[in-house]
Amino acid sequence: MDKGVYRIIDANLNRVMEGIRVCEDITRFSSNNAALTIRLKDLRHDIFNAVKALRKEHLEELVSSRDINDVGFRSTE
């Protein structure tokens, strides 16, 4: 697989869990919806396990694809 694809995957693995966590927090703290909060928590745990397995299987490719030269990042200094 192309190094850029691994880079995209690596950059987004945590984002997917963070996004689910934000939704979980909204249903937990704002909507007070216990049933949906539990479903989102279970989904987050399922995604975590899938990400963990993917990282274990492709650790070398994911780590070697990391690159600090990001044309989309602009320093504020």
C-alpha cells in the first residue's frame, strides 16, 4: 500500500475515537440519554479494539509513514 495511505490511516485512527467520544459526551452530559450513551460507549470500545488490531498488524507501516513535513500545517511563529 502507498505510504500516503498509511499516513492518512494513522492520522485518522485516533480522530474516529475522539469523534465518537464527543458524541458520547453530548448524549451523556447534554441530552442525558443513558441508552444512547451506552450504545456510543460500546461503539467506541469496538472501534478501539479494531484500531488496536489494525495497529498491531500494520505497526511498522503506520509508524514509518509518519512525516513531520506536512504541507497543511503552518507554524504560527
